[in-house]
Amino acid sequence: MTIYGHGIRTLGVLGSGQMGLGIAYVAALRAKVPVLLHDRSSAQIQKGLALMDRLLEKDVAKGKIKAEEAKEARDRVSVVPPEKGMSGLQDVDMVIEAVSESLPLKQAIFGSLAADLPPSTILASNTSSISITKIAASTIPEGHSASSKEGLQSPSRVVGLHFFNPVPVMKLVELISGLQTSQETMERAKAFAMACGKEVTSSQDVPGFVSNALLMPFINEAIMCLEKGIATRDDIDKTLKLGMNHPMGPLQLADFIGLDTCLAIQQTLYQGTGDSKYRPSILLERMVDAQWLGKKSGKGFYDYSDA
Ligand SMILES: NC(=O)c1ccc[n+]([C@@H]2O[C@H](COP(=O)([O-])OP(=O)(O)OC[C@H]3O[C@@H](n4cnc5c(N)ncnc54)[C@H](O)[C@@H]3O)[C@@H](O)[C@H]2O)c1
């Protein structure tokens, strides 16, 4: 029986939002692999790199890492600018995709990655809820059937690698196999998550996987409590913090995740199961319509304009 190490000499990270940046951080600092970071927006890349510098400085100041380690980690991260596109990720052994939570967007991206990158490149998604099987199917080369050699091979290197927010702090990665994912892909992805200093659990490829099939309905219920006037924002969060010992209340947590991401996950649960118990809160929909996306946009259930 072959035992696979991760074998990742260079990692590509697609999307430099809060998750992509965090993944680049642990890959460079903990797994010590060179990282190519790409986003469609140069402003986002700059914002991400500035955050990485701050995180490294903080870790040095707290004595968690040496200044030399921080410098080495930072030097491992390079940027593939928007104008270069995803073809700038040609030479990586694995891409971890962390763009916005949208099935059509992820399908288009995985279709392009599969067409542009060598067939041996592992294609991982950090999706919080979307079917890995559907994402994997989008890599079948045009003109080939799913049962052809190419149609079987390409989706077999797609895997779900679900990091948690904030990535440098949270200890878990959830590993998800699509119907088509090969054992080699699973083992290499798991080995990589462990090299990043994470513990790994596995979930079936169901809407939301284990983590968000449990967490997001809870957050959605909390927003419904607020919407119905059952309690104030502060009392809802305080109840869960002081009554259940949660480190933060569900409304604050929703702000940290991003309300657009929360809504997208809840919609995936609702549409993917057809069960009315997952209907997204109307207040959540309205806040996303208003572009009140939580911490990342400066306003959500709380105000972050000074942050
Ligand atoms: N926020 C969380 O707590 C959390 C936790 C686990 C997993 N996730 C998942 O991680 C992914 C990213 O979430 P996030 O919170 O980092 O979102 P975010 O909004 O902070 O960042 C998304 C990034 O994707 C980029 N992007 C969008 N379309 C692109 C494209 N076509 N090409 C290149 N870049 C593109 C945007 O410019 C942005 O920088 C989502 O799938 C989300 O569900 C989020």
C-alpha cells in the first residue's frame, strides 16, 4: 500500500480575502512551502499582505515565533497579479481556492484551473458548504464524457479542504471527498493540512458538511430571534456567551464570518435539502442587500468603522 506525503513544493492560493490570506499564512509559516497568492483585485491582495505583516509582527511580539522565522515566512509568499490571471499558477502542486461562496463562480474557476494547469495539480476548495462533487464535475474537459479517461481523471484531483476562521488560530480542517476524489488526493490534502499544524476531521459531501450543517442554522435562528424582537442583539449574544460559554455570540460570529458568506451557506442548505427549516432569515437577506456584510465591510450587526 502506498503512503502519500503531501508532496507540495509550491502552493497556489486563489482569493486573498480573510480565508485565502489565512491559508497562505499557515502554509508559509507552518508548512514552510512557497505560496503564490492570486486575487482578481489588487486592492484585496494589498490588504491581505498588510494583514499578514501585522499578524507576523504580533506573533513575534508575543514571542510565538522568532523574527527570522517571520521574515522567512513572508519571503515565501509571492503575488500573481490580477492581470496575469490564473495561468500564473502553472507551476504549483496544489491550488487552494478561497473565493466567494458561489457555485457558478467556483465552477467557472475550477473549469479554468483544470484547463490551464497540469493534470497532476491537486485542486482544493475551501468552500464552507458547496458540493465538492459538483465542483469536481466542472473540471471534466470539454468534449469528454464523465466516464472517459480524461473525464474520470480530472475530477479525481478535486477535494474539499475546509479551513476555519481565523485560520492562524483555529485548529481544525474539515476534509471532504467528492464522489470522484481519489484516495491519493485525499491523503495528500490531509497530509498538507497537518503540515499546516491542523487537526483533520472528515465529513461526507452533504450541504454544509458537518460543520455548517450544525453552525449555520444556529446562527440563522439567532438572526430570526432578533428579527422577531425576541431579544436585543446584545442579549442574544450575551445569552450564548455567559449561558453556554461560547467565546462569542452568534451575531458577532456572523459578522466575523461575513453575512454574504452566511447567507450563501444557508441558501445552499435550504436549496440542497429542500427542507423549509433552513429558510434564510429575511433580516439576513436584507442586510446583505444593503452590503452590510459584517466586519469586512465595516458594518453588520455591530459597527466596525473604527477597526
Ligand atoms: N469567512 C469564513 O468564516 C469562512 C470560513 C471557512 C470557509 N470560508 C469559505 O472561504 C471562501 C472565501 O471566504 P472569505 O471569507 O475569505 O471571503 P472574502 O469575501 O473575504 O474573500 C473572497 C475573495 O475572493 C476574491 N474573488 C472573488 N472572485 C474572484 C475571482 N473570480 N478570481 C479571483 N479572486 C476572486 C475577492 O476579491 C475576495 O478577495 C468562501 O468559499 C467561504 O465560504 C469562509
